[in-house]
Amino acid sequence: MAKYLQIVLNVPLNQSFTYENLHEFQSVCVVGRRADLMFGNRRMKGYIISEFDELPENLGFDPAKIRPIKKIIDDEPVFTDEIASLAQWVSRYYLCSLGETISAMLPGGKRESEAGGIAFSDDIDATGAHDLSDEQKAAVDAIAGKSSGGSSASELFHYLYGPTGTGKTEVFLSAAERVLGNGKGVIYLVPEIALTAQVVESVTARFGKAVAVLHSSLTPSQRLSEWNRIMKGEARVVVGARSAVFAPVPNLGLVIIDEEHDGSYKSGSAPRYHARQVAMHRCLSRRIPLVMGSATPSVEAWYMMEKGQIQRHVLSRRLSGGAMPQIQAVNLSALRQDFGCISPVLRGEIEKTLDEKRQTILFLNRRGFTHFFRCNSCGFEMKCKNCSVNMTFHKNEKRLRCHYCGWNTEPPQQCPSCASLDVGYSGFGTEFIENEVRAKFPAARVVRVDTDNVRHKGELSEKIDAFKRGEYDIMLGTQMVAKGLNFKNLKLVGVILADTALHLPDFRAEERTFSLITQVAGRAGRFFPDGKVLVQTYDPNREPIACSVSGDTEKFYAGEIETRNMLDFPPFSRLVRLVFRSGSEKSAREAAAGAAEILRGLVEKYCGDETILPEMKAQALSTDILGPSECAIAKISMNYRHQILLRSSGIQFLQKLCGTLLFGYNAPNDVYIECDVDPVSLL
């Protein structure tokens, strides 16, 4: 009999709650189902994690206060024991309540309906129909061959590295085919479904009705329908964005992460999980292979490959008749500044491309800070003496400020490097780029693709498909166009300003710049050997720009890893970021200052504790607390933001430290604390 239910809720409280079961369900197991209930005066959905017949003696509250649930929502469980165990791990790792974690993992629908939007063929495609190059075949054999497997990360984790267009997708599909042939299931993660439609088409064409696609266009009830198909084993291949890493695939045998470097694999709300980290944990727990792929691996992944912790498989040549495009930097510093956003060189190439009835993509990096100190004579930029990230100029207080540690200084009147007086605060706005393109090329059919002008569901796919069909000559896009898109008639890619992201006060700024230029350049020349990429920049000798233009990937990663090592940033340390946000600037600032004081006291206490394990002691001794400081983006949605950055040699001590703060102390009522373990953005 199950008279009482242990239930967790989607609230930031690190505990479960006891409810009374309905009489008609007391003789059946309801663990893994959802319940409709009252929490205080709110009606909510709860997740049943256990059931019992007798209350424990040390209950801690009056049993008369236990309320009955209103109803059981599901006829069958919506999460398995494996998913419940995974949720427990995510909750502990990312310092988030179990209820918030399960809520983020599960679909929210109440009733089943047919999932729409994907047309399936009837059968899985014939196995022998896909020719592989020697490089591809070797990779597939290593990932999914009979001799593959093992129990350690170095045996189970694989990385498919190669320029865009070298056939990574085919390796993923062939490996998946072998795993399916062994009666196991596959999870295939992509950064964003709308931008990876070609991958989804390839998967569904290959595996037919065995595929479930989890995407944002599904209603909650359609998503639940797909979820149930997966749980029942009707769909053995799951394709989806970040949250598909939680799919309840029975007998899971392989996880694929396409475009591993992409920042969208990290969740921006609680639980702030990274799909790569979750996939690594899930694959290690089950002893199954994980294969990642990208033309621009994250620095952390590259470092793990160099150390032999991930097996690297290299694909070196384009397979569709194309060649790597010719890439050229356009030095804007050497030109007169009266050409607007499009240099004469880029303008000439666009005109040639239009004359040939071919297509152009112009890439605009919208993210960037306009107010950074720069010497126009030697290119010197002001960095923090403590953190070696760019200082940001605050006009209202006329000071340069570091958004990591809070150090600030007066702006120099002359360049500290070359003593030139030609200094200033530069940046490049993008508001008028579309108008300039239309004015300079009045006959061209122009389409813009970014988050500001893609307003309704499906609009992004419609515009991309129209460009693919040749209905537009020039596409203007932000980071969206750097992801996984193939256009047969595309000849020219122009990067309007490569420098923008370099001036973000973030230690990953150079990595992101290199990745974006390399990825967007990879759109050109995929089907013809005459692709061309022009990269406009004020600083063509800056390492990420010079290396992406020359294609010297090894040099970029070697330099970036050396810098990270010197500055003690990941992968040589682990980070946790705490953001204190409030409608009151004073409350946010004071809460951050108070928390920093508590954290420093805790570190001191643990450093002097002779009873803690040596590994934890070493992590405690290596811990730095940077800040508190104002966040780089100091105010979002009427909320003021201050942050503390914690750094240590290992993550376990930081989790213990932050867990003590978050669950052992009460923040002021008007302050919300965001906890981000292994943050990818520090803005």
C-alpha cells in the first residue's frame, strides 16, 4: 500500500514534500508520474519520486498538515529510474533543486496528440548504401566497431575533427546505424533544430519511423507524445537540441553531439546544465560511446584531445566537390573611414558575385561592447592587471572597469604602450548595415536573418529555405548563419567586423572570435572550388583573426591554451559564477558583498580543517574569490546585477562552498541568486 507520496516541485527549494495519495491509487505504483496538487495557495504539478505506507517517526511536522493530492495526471510513468537518477546527479552538480531539474527534463503536456511537422519514410535505409572514405570508415570502426567500448573516458569519448564539409554527419549516421543494428538506441544532439534542418532531414531519411524529433515548434502535448514513443521503444533515435540529452531512450547505446563548441548547449536558466557535461556523465555511467564533432572544438575539448582523454578522429577533405574557400583579411585601419560598413574591396566582390548570379552572406556579430580603450596608432587595448580581460569604459563615471574583479582606473590620456595621443573608445554599430546594403546594391534581393526580425515560429526556416532556393541574392545574418547551413549557390561570405567579440570582457572572447570566423567562412565553397571569404578587421594580426584567416588551427589552440594556463582559467581551473539580481541596485550590491564575506570565511574555515579529505583541502587552498563586481551587462529587464566569480583547481570544493551558501543562508527577499557551475558566458 502507498498511502503517502514523496513529491518534488518546480520551486527553488532544496527539499521534497509529503502528500497523501488518493485511495484509488494506493494499491498501484505511481512513482515516476505527475500529480496535480496545492502548494500553499498555488495549484501546481508535482513529480512523484517515492511512495510509502507509514510516516517516519522523525517527521518534523504535524501529520495533520499533510494534504491530499488532487489527482494523478499520467496513466503511466513519464520518467524512469535512470532519468530519476540522472536528475539527482544534475541537481547535485548544478546546485539546483531536484524539482526544478525534473521539470526542465520532462515535457509539460497534459494529454497526448500526434506530434507534427516531420514526414517519415517507412523503413530504415539500407545499410550498405553509403560509401565512406577511409578516414570516415576508420572513425566509425573506432566509435561503434566490435572492439570499441571500455569503462574510462579515454576509451568511451571520441571527437570527430575536420573542416566544414568533410563528412562528419555521415560518420555520425553510420555509427548510429551500427548501434541500432545491435538493438540499442541513439541520442543525436544539434545546437538548434531550426538551423540544422539539413541534419534532421538526413537522420529522418536514414532511419524513418525510428526517429523522434524534439523541437521547440511542438506543443507541450505533442512533445509528451514523442516522449512516450521514446519510453516505449517505438523511437530509437532521438534528435533534438540541448534538452534531448535527457531523453528516456531504453537501452541507450550512443550519444552524438554535433557542433560541440556551440554555446547553446549550455542552459541559461536553472538548472544551468551543459548538455556536453550531462552526456559525458550519462555515457560514463552506462559505459557507452560519446562522439562529439566540430570544425572548431571548444578549448576544453581540444585540451582533452591533446591529453589523450578524448580520442581524436580527423577528417581532412571536402567530399562534395568543393574546396576550402580563399580567405582574405581586409585591414580597415589602412583605409579612409568614409566607406560606411562595407569596404571598397568587399563591395567589389559583392558586385562580381551578383553579376555571376551567385549568392553572398554578410555576417554581423551583434554581440560586442562599443566602449573599449584602443590606441589607433599601435592597436594597444587596455586589459585588467588582475584578470587580463578587456577593461570596459563607463562614460558616467569616466573610468575603465574590470567586470571580473572590480579593479578600475582612470582612462589614460595617451597610449601606455607607444605614448601616442591618438587614443579613443571605438566600436562599430550594426543598426544601419541593412540600409547600407540596400542602398549600395539596389537591384539585389536582400534578406536579414537575426533574432530581432524573426518574430513568428517557422519564419527562420522559411527565410533560410527561400535563400537556398535562390529567391534572395544577399543574406545578412548574425551568429545564426554560422551554424551548419549549406547553400549550393553561395560564393562569397563577408564578415563585416571580425573584432567585435574580441572586446567583450570575457576570457573566452578570443576563442569565440576564432570559432565564429572559421564557422561562417565554412559556409563558402562547399560545392564549388571558388568560394571566397573577406574578413574586415581593424587588427588583422590579432591571433584569433590571423589564425582563422590562415587556417592555422593548431597555432590558435596552442596559443590560447598557453594563455589560459598562464592566467589559470579553464581548462586549468574550474569556475562557478554567482549573480545577485534585484530591482534595487543597493540590494544587489550589498547581497553580493555579504555573500563574498561569507564565502571567504568558509574558505578560511575549510583551509584550516584537518579532517577534510586531502583532495578537497588542496582545492580549498587553490580557491580564489573574484569580486564582487558589477556584471558586464549591469542591468537586464529592470534588474541590477552584481557577480562573484569563484575559481579553484577542482569543482567539488566549489560545489560544496556554493551549496553551503545557497542552501544554508537566506538571501534578502528582493534578491535572486543565479548559480552557474562551469559558466560559458561571464557577461
